[in-house]
Amino acid sequence: MGACILGMTNMGSAVENVETGEEELEIEEFYLSRQPILNRKEELIAYALLFYTHDSESYAGDALSLTATTVDDADEVGTRRIIRSSQAFMSVNPEVLMGNTIFTLSRQRLVMEIPGSIELTDELLNRIATFTTAGYQFAIADVTELSPRIDKLMPFAKVIKINVTDMAEDNIAALGKYFKSKHKLLLANGVDTHDKFNICKKHYFDLFQGFFFTRPDKNAVQRPSQLTLRSIYLLTMILNGENNFDIVQNIDQDPLLKKMLLHLLNSPLHGLTRKIDSLDHLLLVLGHRILKRFLQMVMYAKPDEPSPLLTLAATRGKMCELLAESAPSHFQIKPHVAFTIGVMSFADALLQLDIAKVLAQIGETDEVCDAMLSHSGDYGELLELVALYDAPQLFDTEKIDQLLDKFELSTLDFFSLQQQAFSWGESISEHIATKSRR
């Protein structure tokens, strides 16, 4: 499995090396869930990296031991593929805090979460104080109320991470007011509805961890942008078999859309051997399938600001595509169809419509609709596997293992594909944001 996967030097049991006679660690397989963290402007600025093992249905932070490779050794581990330029929030345990490898971790890119399960000995508190003086960042995690334990950690914590999942607004307000008076950054964990986001935002919170922005907002008043509506109209034209001339004419009516499409196509992400300098050239050389692929991503773009929904949609689309490419041949799964299913799975949040209405409006095929609406068939199970990794509250290792077995993948195979998809999705978002600002 490799000697150093995400620096998991404590995830497993010690075994003796038959050649050296020394003890080595037997690495366990694991599952990684990457949770977005947004700021008050709903910009994606960080990720919480959550690790699970086969026997854990909740965050297995006490099983994770960080090493220098976790954040900085991109060639060996690929963590920059996971978080790119964002910060990473990761739980640490006493073994990590008392060790020396922590001194080689990035002070800027890593926020170390101190979970509620850690016993705060004097030795450990002194160690945390040493790291704080050296410029390392800490968050107090699992906060639901004030306590003497939190008082002990307050001098060292930059961030207070409050679990607001089942918390009443009065309690959210009281905790927000108290910790803000102490000049702490407040991170709300478990923000999975727009109502919860608005409540936490009202009560002084700065950061929000959860998938609220991937769901329709029943109170939304803002209509989809012209860029989104034009992209959807063009997708409908392609699915209806319209001719190239009419498609190009429609794209030409939106200069920003045209600029984004050509920029994406000519970026290094796609490895084209020749430059595409016109949309006529694009359709002649590559056809409708490639144009459809990029329209599905551009529809999530925001003209003047980054779009976290674009990042997640592009990442999920790529993940589904990679899984389709690696699936055994007897599945007859087409990568371009899998990409569509993944990238379109957030369209309901984009358009503030039920997903069935979105698919009917665009005119997607039956296999796409069946997979997205009922997770039926091979495409549906593929989408379900990807979606399960995004839902820690529903994390079901038994179900995940069943799906991995069906597609003949190990957890480490899946993790390797995740790294590629994370990197690709972030790159797409960066390219589109860069072009829209020019």
C-alpha cells in the first residue's frame, strides 16, 4: 500500500520487519472526506479533511498522525492536489503534538484541530503553548458549550469550531457573542441548510463548514445569471441536435461565455495538441461532446466572483469520469455520461429548482435522469459512491465497501482517483475565475 499515505504513522498496528528486526507500522486502509469551509461572502477558503477507518462511523481523528509529508510533500503524497492553495483543517492527537515532525508542517496552510476527546495534561498544554509561540495555528473543536476545558485552551486557539448541527439559535447566539468578545475566529460546523448559515452569520460567525450551498434555497430571490441561462439553453440545443451554425451564433451573443470556453479548451488541463482559435474550429475538430462538457461547468461560473459550487461540480464530474474509466469492461459505462451525471448533480442548487425539473428542462437522456433521480443502474451506483464520501453524517463504510467491491476498487485506488479529481476541479475553477475577471 505504500509506506507513507498521508503520513499515517499511527493508523495501524506495529509489525516486525523480517529483514531489519525493527518494528514498522502496518498501514490500514482509510476513507477521506473533504468538507468545504466558506467565509461570510460564501467564498471557498479551506477544507476540513476527515478520515475514517473500516471500524469507525465517525471522524477517526485520534487515529491520524500527521507528518511533514501531509502538507508539504506534494510529489509523494499529493496533498496539494487535495487542498491546492486553500488551508487544511485537520484533527491531531497527543502522539502528534508530543512528537517532533510537527515542526516541519506548514504554519500558514494547516490549522490543527484539538478534538474534545483529548485529555489535557499539563505536559500537553505546555507543548501546545510551544507550537503557538512558534506560529502554528490551532482550533478548539467539538465545542457545544462553555467549559473549564475550553478556558485552558483559549490562550492558544485562533479558531473556535462550534458544532451547530442540532443547536438552537439562542445557544448559537450566546456562544457567538462570547467567543467574538474574546477576538476569536468562529467556525460553524454542520451548516447544511441555508437557514442555519443565515443564523450563524447573524451571530458573528466567520467560517462555515457544510454543504448548505449545494442545496436549493427556498428563500432565494436572486435569479440565475445570464451566463448560466445561456449555457443551459446551449446544452438544450446540443441535446436537441441543433446545427453547428445556430449553436455558434448563440455563443457569439455572449462574449464572456465565448471567452471562457476558448480559454478552458486551450488551457494545459486538456492536453490539446493544437490551439482552438474559434468555436467553428472547436466543433469541427472536437464535436458537440466536448462543447457540452465545458458548458456544463461554465454554467456554474459567477461572472464577478469565485463559485464554490463550480469547484464541487467540476470535481464530482471528474471523479465520476475517472471511476467510469477505471471500471471493469463488463460495466459498459461511458466516461462522458458519468461526467455529466456528476457535474449536473448540483444543478438544483444552481437554479433553485427540483433536480427533476432541471433535467426535464434541459432534455437529458433517460440513463442520466434515472441515475440522478433514483441512483439506479451502474451510473446511479457510481454517483452514490462519490456522494457518500461527501456526507459524513451519512458515512456508511459497509455501503461504501459494497460499492467499491462492485467496481473492483480498493480504498487506496479510490483515494488516488480523489486526488486527481480534487486537483482537476480546483484547476477548472481557478481558470474560469481568472478569465472572468479579465
